[in-house]
Amino acid sequence: MDAIMLHGLIAVESEPALKLPSAPGRAVARTYPGAPQEAASIELQPLSRTPKPNKSASISRISFASASGSGHLPKSRTETTIFSVGPELEEQSRPTTPKADSVNDDSANIDGVEAMQSIMDPYMNRWRLLAMCLINLSNGMSDSAPGALIPSIEEYYNIGYAIVSLIFVGNALGFIAGAFFVDAIRERLGRAKTLAVGQGLISLGYIPMIATVPYPAIVVSFFFVGFGMSINLAMGNVFCGSLSNSTTALSMMHGSYGIGGTVGPLLATAMVTVFEVVWSRYYAVSLGLAAWGGVCATCAFWDYERDTQQHLGSSAGGSGGQSGSTAAPKRDWRADVTAMISALSNRVVLLGALFIFAYQGAEVSISGWVNTFLMDSRHVHDGSVGYVTAGFWGGITLGRFLLAPPAHRIGEKLFVVIVVVGACAFQLVVWLVPNLIGNAVAVAIVGLLLGPVYPCAAAVFMRNISKQKQVSGMGVISAFGSSGGAAAPFTTGLLAQAVGTFVLHPIVIGLFVVMMICWYGLPNKPKRSE
């Protein structure tokens, strides 16, 4: 075959080569006789002895094309072969990265490549955070009040420590029930309506308390309050934990809980001792706050799904996103059970649940029984001892606002160990030093050190739980936390009835030890900053 026919069958093209670093060698041009100079010239590019990644070399394409009348090659067929010279040879041999929507493995943290929202972006997030702070303020006022109201409740219903402790059990059962339904409710209603349901259940629980119904109905009312709190706490933890500045957002949310915990005992003690009103009237204030928080949260989160889709779409190149009004596919009860079982099988969820179980058990036990301990052991019989609980919650509030920045710098894992060891030391001071003023100060310091524990722990849990399991996982953790907040004070009440209120301190110290064991087993995944 002569060169003219070969030229008709083979067309050699050379794309512009990117400039490579200079290297020894030279280009050699070869000319084939009988063929046009511009078509038959093949230039050999110099090869680099030290190839660098991400540098492109020239690519030569040789196209085999058949003329319409040629019988040498198949008709109407074109084949292009690409020859690559340079460091791309290694790069082209690597498999491509799978698309995010094709990955179903929970261990693959595909959401880590998404642009994370912050407190200020989208704009409505600042109002959503304020709404969650208002809800947690109301929750704190509700949870801290029993410590100051227990003596009045015992006197009103003529019951002892063991029976009055049933309010903690009712609250815990509500939390556990809420944990099993929170993800299913969110899937069907969305976040805004889910928060409205939670606040509605809390408001429903306060109404019988205000009416001072018989004591068994009071326990049932605490069940509805716990159910609603389980829903809004899981929603708040997931929202704040998914933000880029999650530690700050969680500290603000749980710091608001601490503010409510500080104001609650002060207000309850003043109403009972100064204004001499019935203990149940306190919950009229809680009812108003719960209703107002539900309205604010519903309005703030109404377009949450749409804003999230738009944020992800703009971060992916401005392609937009699906409207938030698009309903999520509904799941039946089997899918809900499967999601809950999957969350329970997660190591981080289990360790986190035990950790929060012990943490809230210690927190609620101190809040609920330290006043009774001081009245029995330090022989204080006036209503002013109720202010010690306010000091404890005031310490928690300051800890969540002031100790969050050091926790972020030092690292949540190490910081939690430091503050829990310190809290254990000051709890021993409350137990062993027979001085009322010293005990009150030590209780406040215990609260200060325990304050940042929950926000730090929630941030660690959110980093180590896959996005698909965050709602159900945090719901389980919250439910176990409330269970600890019921089991520990209930056990304290039973033992106090039998042997004395001093049992509060060994129970709390034992719970601190359980916290450290669970904390040691948690992985330490680094923070995302995308």
C-alpha cells in the first residue's frame, strides 16, 4: 500500500500540549515520502524523568475512517484511539469516584462533601436557633422546678419520697415513647409540624397540673410532657449539630436550657414561699412559654426542607434543587422499626445513650434531691434552701456559655474528661464538708463544670453518626438520657426513704464513673470545616 492510500485511511491529529517542565531529550520529526508534510509529521514529545501529578502531556489521536467506496475497512465506521504520554497514564488507570447517590453505606460519610449550613446561612437559621433556644428555656424551667416543688407536692398530697419520685418515672416513659416515634413523625410531617406536635403535647400535659388533679393524673401529665420534650430535643440536637459551628449552636441551645433551669427554681420558690400560692400554679407560666415556643418554631422551620435543598443546589454549582414542598416518600411502620433497630445497633448510639443516661441521671438527681439532703443533713428548714437548686442551674448556664470556646480549642474529648473529674471532686465536698454556705458554693461549681458536657457530647455524637441515622440515633440518646433522669432520682428517693438522703452522693459519683467508661469507648472523629 503506497503512502497516498495510507494517508486516506489514517488521519493523525495532535491536540495542543500543555507546557511541561523542561527535561533532557529532544523532539524528533520524521517525514514519510509521498505524504503531505502537515499530515504525516509525527512529533515525539520529550518525556519527563520526574513526572509531577496533575500535569497534562500531549494526547495524539489516530482516527481510522473508511471512504465511502473503500473496501478495505468496514463502511461508515470510525474508531478513535487515544495515546497518552506523561504522568496521566497513572491517573487514568485509577477508578473514578462513585457518585454520592450511588453510595448506600452508612460508613461512607458522603455528606461530608456537602456545603454545611451555618447559624447565619441561610438567613432563617438564626431565627430557627432562637426558636430552639426558647423551647429549651421552657424545658429547663419545667425540669428544674420539681426540685423546689417536691416538699410542697409531698405536703399537698401527703405522700413520701418514693411516691413523689413517680413524676420522674412518668417523664422518662414519655421520653422513651417519643424516641420511637420522632423519626416517623418527622418523615410524615416535616420538621415544622413535628415541632408543633411536640409543643402541643407539652401544653396538653401542663393543663391537668394547673388544675391540681389527683396525683396519678399528675404522673400521666408528666408522661405527655416527656413525650413532647423528646421530640423537640431530638429536632434541636440534629439541627444545631448539623451546622458548621455546631459546638457554638449546641452551647447556645443547651445554655438556654440552663437559663430556664436557673429561673425555674427561683420563680417556683418565690411563688410557694413568698406569694404562698399552690405549687401547681407555677406550670401556668410553663404553659404560656410552651405555646409561644411552638408558634415560633413552626413559623421558623416552615420552609426548612426547601431552604436545605436550595442551599445544597447552590453549593453544587447553582443548579437549584427540588422544592421543599415536595413530600418525602412515606414509610410504613416496618421501615420505622427498621430505622430504630439500625440506630440501636450503632456503637456510637449505644455508648452515647449510656453516657447521657448517666449524665442526666446525675444532673436531675442533684437538682431534685440536693435541697432535701441539705434540709435533712444540715438541718435547714426554711424555704430559702430552694435557692441552692437555682445556684446549681446557674452554674450549668454559665458553663455552657463560658466554657464552650475552651472546649472547642482543647477538643471535646479531653475537655469532658477534665470537667467530669472536677465535678466529682466538688461533689465529694458537698457530701463530706458540713457547712451550708460551702455546700451551696460547691453545688454551683458542680453545675458549672457539668454545663458544657451535654453540648460537647452532642457535637461528638453528631460527627460520628451517619446522616441517615442522626434523627433516630439522637432520639434514642435523648430517650436514654431522660430514662437516666428518671431512674437515678427515683432510685435515690427509694433509698432515701430507707436509709437517708446521703445516698444521693454515692449514686452521683457512680454515674460519673459510668460516664467516663462510655466516653473512653467513643471514637474521636475530627471536626468537619467544609
